[in-house]
Amino acid sequence: MDYNFLLIFLIGFAISAAAAPFVIKLCLRLKAGQNIYHYVESHKGKQGTPTMGGIIFILAGAAASLFFINYNTASGLIILAVFAGYGILGFLDDFIKIKFKQNLGLRPYQKIIGQVSIALIVAFYVYFNPNIDSSLIIPFTNIKIDLGWGIIPFVAVVFIAATNSVNLTDGLDGLASGTAMVYLIGFAAITFLYTNGLVVGLDNTQIAANTNVILICLAVAGALLGFLIFNSYPAKIFMGDTGSLALGALVAVTACLNGLSFYILIMGFVFVVSSVSVIIQVLYYKRTKKRIFLMAPFHHHFEKCGVHESKITVIYIIVTAVLCAGSVLLTMVCIR
């Protein structure tokens, strides 16, 4: 075992846990509180809770990563730049909501333009970089599918899907932060397996790039654990779009740089449920003027059924942990 993996996790945790109280006090002083949607009746008591807490784990994860990543490859800095870039986009969205005391921040088209622009930069980087394969690995195998130039639109779609899915999952105390933390640990483990013998022919640059993916995933996972101390029910601070867009981008960029994007659908199943439930709800309502779910995303449906939000969060985290552990075990067994 590389002890740097454990160390970077602990450093990310320590920085996050230490910084959170100061960020909370600053947000309270600046009156940077969350505006609660009028139709989420059960959350009325959360009105004014400090938001934009994503700053905590973005800075903590990035700070821890900068001490350990391999600078012989640009992958680490690119991942952190994308992570921060989407965080800034989310920050602008949160800032507008707070400044004008409204639920609408950036216009949908403005967010899409920002997300797609960054996604396309990554997509072209993946396609033109000779050290990155334009192939996708089929989960639980070492079989690759070469997309060629098709990797460009594929990466863009992964970014849009991942960022908005994580954003939709951020609806309950500790839900997005808890599930993302478990997912990142699981994805780090999957990347470790493919880097150490499951994929034949990786050169030193590719191994270094994958190691950077592992290190950054663990740094942010540790930072999320520190953030969870203050974000779990009852939350003292929310991550806001600042955090949820950054996390979604991290999920996307780490997978797109090593061809493991299909694992998002399995290990990030709860994120998929959030976005798919919204799509189904909207399409069905437009067609029939009726709703399939009491409320979407799906975690709000459970709330409407009378399940306490802390229980929903625990269930989502357990499901993610089981899927991640199962994916790691199946990958080890099937490829051995």
C-alpha cells in the first residue's frame, strides 16, 4: 500500500474540518444564507442556513493534492483546474441567488454554456493528447472500445450528465457530500486496480496520470468527510452549487482521463437515479399532466412518503458503498 494514499486523505480531512467553522462564521456575517424553494415545505426551517460551503472541500482537497501529485504529467493540474472551474461557475450561481435574495441564479443557458465550454476543453485535451487513450473500458473487463474522434462529444455528454446529476442529488443534509465521498473512494480503488496490472501496456506517464487521479479522489474524499461533520443533519452549512457542480465535474474529469466513464453508471447509481427521476417526471407530466413521483428528484419522493431525510441519506450512502465495494470485487474476480 502507498501510505501517501492514506496521508492525503487525512490531510484533506484535517484542512476541511479546521476551515469549516471559519467559513460558517464568515457566511453568517455576510448573510450568505440559502433561499429555500417554496414547494419544499419540510425544509422551511433551513431558510438562511449558510451556503457556498463547497469552498471548504474544494480548497481543502486542492491544497492536500498539491503536496502529493506528480508534476511530470499535467493530469493533476488539469483535474484541479476543472474542479475549481466548475466550482467558480457554481459560486457565481450561488452569489447571484444570495445577492438578489432569489432562487434563480445564473440563467440555465448561462450555466450550460459554462459547463459545455470547460467540458469541450477537456474533450479536445483527451483526444489530442498522445498519452491518453480515446478508448473506453468495459466495466469488470480489460476490453476497450475505441471511440476515435467520438470521444469528444462523449466527454461533453459525461460532463453535462455528471455535473447536473450530482447537483440534483444535493437536496438533503449530507446526501451529495456523503455519497460523493464514498464514490470517490470507490473510484480511486477501481483506478488503482486498472493501473496495477489489469490494463496491459501502460507507460510511466499514464501510470503517473492515473496515480494523480487516485490521489486527488482521496484528497477530496477526505475533505468531504471533514465537511460532513458540519453538513450532516442538521446541517450547519450547505455546499451550494459551488460544491455540487465542482463534485460533478470531478466525477466526470477523473473518469474521462482514464477511460473508466462507464463505472459512473454503476458506482454513481444514486446520481443517475436523481437525474433520471427528474427527466421521467417532467416528460410524464408534460404528456399526461400527472406525476409519477410525489416529488422529484427521487429522494424528495421518499420525503413525501414520510421517510426522515437523515434515513434517506444513510440509505443512499449504503447503496453507494455496496455498489462501489461490489464493483471493486467483481473487477478483481472477473479480470484475474
